[in-house]
Amino acid sequence: MIKAYLALHQAGTAISFEAFSDNRLLGGLYGVKIGKVFFGESMVSLVPDASKAALAKLCQEADFHQIELIDCQIPTSHLHSLGASLITREEFIERITTLIS
């Protein structure tokens, strides 16, 4: 996985968002950006809720990174509090077909 994500990063496809305090990594998330879609791969928290803070940062910076859809994979109340909504498989396929081109 490390080798694969290093190659994806070098290709400009892998992206990550982290939460730091005093130059210490607290948590984050990473995934792959294809077109205007961010496909989340994994989240890590070294302290409670740090990955949630990193996800909130991703949501704040989505326009800057030209991200129109975030595939979070698993619906949670926290994601809903950030504005996420569950969509059907059909809608997901339709949206990614448009957004990854």
C-alpha cells in the first residue's frame, strides 16, 4: 500500500489532509482524487476526533482542490453534520461518470 500510494502521490492523484498540533501529527485521512471526486481510502486518529478535524478541513478546502464529490463510503452522524448525504448507487455512478472525466 505504501509503495502504491507513493506512486499515486508522485502522479498527483493521491491526496491527504492532516490535523497537527505543535508540529505533532494528531490524525488525518487519505485517498485518491480522480477528476473532481475524492475517493476516501482510510482515516487515522492518534487522538480522539483528529481524523474528523482533517475531514472537516477537506470539506473546507474542497473548492480549492476542485473537489465536487467526496466518497466517504460509510454514512455516520458526523458526516451528516458536515453536510454529507447518502445517495443511491445509480446516482453515485451517474455523478462520478460526469465528474471523473
